[in-house]
Amino acid sequence: MRRGKLFTLVLPLLVVVVGGGAELAYYAHSQLSPVRSTQSQKLLFTVARNESLTEVASSLQHQHLIRNSFFFKLYADVKDLAPDLKAGKFALDSGMSVSEIVTVLKGPPQSQAFEVTVPDGLRAAQEAQLLQAEGLFSASSYLKEVNQPAVFPGVTSLPGTPAGASWEGFAFGDTFQVLPRITPYQMLQKQLADFNARVRQKIIAGATAVGLTPYQVVVLASIVSAEAATVHDRGLVAGVFFNRLHDDMMLQSDVTVLYAQSLAGDDSTVVNTNFASPYNTYLNAGLPPGPIDSPGITAINAVLHPTPSDYLYFLALPDGKVLYSVTLAEHNQQIQENGLG
């Protein structure tokens, strides 16, 4: 290490010692000592990808593995930890000193697995961009796996799935443990297996009661997910769509049009209700041919347990609030009152 860097990092400790006497020197030393006097059961501490040393120090203190994040970072800087720090899991316990913890963190992780969070309600194309940004693989390679009806061990399509359908809608959003060299196929398999484990049986068991096939439950849930954000509104919006289907009305959902436009390379938020596509629910009756995103549990629950009402219309405002109405006249009035006409 360069002498200048070492002097700069140690100087604050010298100021503490010289300026404050033995008491302050003792305090500084105590902050580098173990949190507990005896070793406890080890836990796996996770260093996330691209996590800074400051963030690692804060996390260590939050998990009661060190006493003071400032003094930890100071010591870690002196020991030049940052260049050697790797993402992964490290076995630490609160009976270890800062010196011992830094030594462990400078070494190889017990596992290089790290967490990747995929929010629910994303289109496959959006998931692909997120996973590419995480440095896992290219967006195009992931979309290739989603769009081809490949066979995945232990994964079976839902009843009612059209022949040749893609996996759009089933790349479940969750937090996943992944390895640095994970392939697009392996990532999608994790998501599909998670979907199977968490919601498949719930969907199959509840689909008949709402008059849909299991596949159609996911299709409608994907629309509900994109139209409303809260559990309350998702239940009401699902109810509106069921009311419209029952009355042989077109769904007229803007988000289905936006999805159709995105498939053609148009990612704008301007809705062209005349856009020619089987996904355009202004031009085509019933549900679109497939999901428009990967809905989460709350959107799926909303479709399986819609909130009863007489509403046939809803208006989603820019601030997230949703207004409901029974008649077209009421709906149009709400549009005008909110400056959306």
C-alpha cells in the first residue's frame, strides 16, 4: 500500500488518541473488538454484487456483526479490502473481531451465489433488460428462451395453454439466488419452478369458479397487474373486467394496447386504440391471446376472488388513484373533470 494512503487513513485515529487521551484511544480500540466475548453460531453474510464497502459496513453493523461501521471501514481501508471484496456468502459470527472479519472477507466466499430481485408485473422484455443490467447475460438471449416453447424439467404448462405459446406471463417475479455464470435457460427455469411452487395449484383449483381456464386466469391477472397497483384496486378492477365479460363488452384496456405496440417496437405511452393486434382489447372481444406481463400473487388472487360491484368502467389517474363508475356518462364525466379528455 502507498504510504500516503496509509497516513491519510490512520490520521483520524491519531487525532483521536492525541486529542482525547487514553479514554478516547480505548474507545477507538473497543470499536474494533468483537460484539460478543465468545463465538456464537456462524451465519452466512451476503455481499451483493456491486455493493460498496460503505454499504457492506452498514450491513455488518445492522446484523450486529461489528460495533461501528465507521471504524470498520477505516480499518478495512487500511487493509485494502475493497479491491479483494467479492460478491457471495461469507461465514461470520459476532464473536469475531474486525480484523478477523476483514480477513474472511478478503478471502473467497463460501458460495458465490447472490440475490437478484425481479419485481412482479414486468413484461418479459423488461425482465430481460433488468437481468442484463445485473450483468448475467444479454437481454436478447433471455427473450429467446422466453419466446420458444422449450421443455423445462419439472415444469408443465397450465391447462388451457395454447399450443406453441411462449412463457410470457410465467417468468415469476421474486428474489432468486443465482450464480455468476447462470444461463438464460437456468434463470427462466428458476422463475417457472417458482411459479409452479407458489401459485400453480391455487390457479388450477380456483379457475373453474370464475369461469376461466387456468391459463386465462394468468392472462387476466396480467392485465389487472398492469392496470392497478393496490390489493384493493386490483380486486375492484378484476370485478369490472368480469362484469364487462359477462355483459359481452370489450375489455377496452389501455395496457393491452401498450403491450401490443411494444411488440412492434413502440415503447411509447401513447395509446393507439386502432392499433392492429390480437392483443388490442378495443378491437377484439374477450381476453387477449396471452399474458402481457408476469403477474404476482396479489393480481392472481384478485382474479380468483374479484370484488363484486356494479361497476363497468374505471379510470386510473396519474397519481395512482382509481375512479369507478357504472355508466359511460359517469366515466366520461370523470375523464373531463380530471383533465384527461
